[in-house]
Amino acid sequence: MAVSETLERRVLVNPVLCTGFGYCAEIVPELITLDDWGFPIVNSRPIKDERVSNLAHRAVVTCPRLALLLVEADPNHSDRP
């Protein structure tokens, strides 16, 4: 099994940088929804599906404000990276 197959990732959002364009929620609605003002609400669970992980990566690189980050999930912590 390759290393990339064993890693779980999470998406984080920097609320200071985010201006609520909402592209992220369009790209990966499985992980990101928008609040009433158009700002992302990110599912904090580790991403286990490769397709969703690829979409999360696309959302991160597409963000016009660079407000999203894809990080490796720490398997020893259940709720936070």
C-alpha cells in the first residue's frame, strides 16, 4: 500500500482570509457547506474517500483568497488536526 493511501486529510479554513466566494462548497459539497452569509462551514472529520480528497485539493488550489488548507489528519486525535 502506498503512503498516500494511508494518509487521511482534513480541510481547514482561515476565517480571516475568507471573503465568502463559495467556490469551495461548489467543488466539494461533501465537506463544505455555506452559512447564511456565504462563508464555509467545514466538516472536520478526516477525509477517507480518494475522490473527495482530490476534490478537496482542487477546492484548496481554487480558493481566490487562499483561505483553505489541506492538512494530514493525526490519527491519534479524534476531533482536531
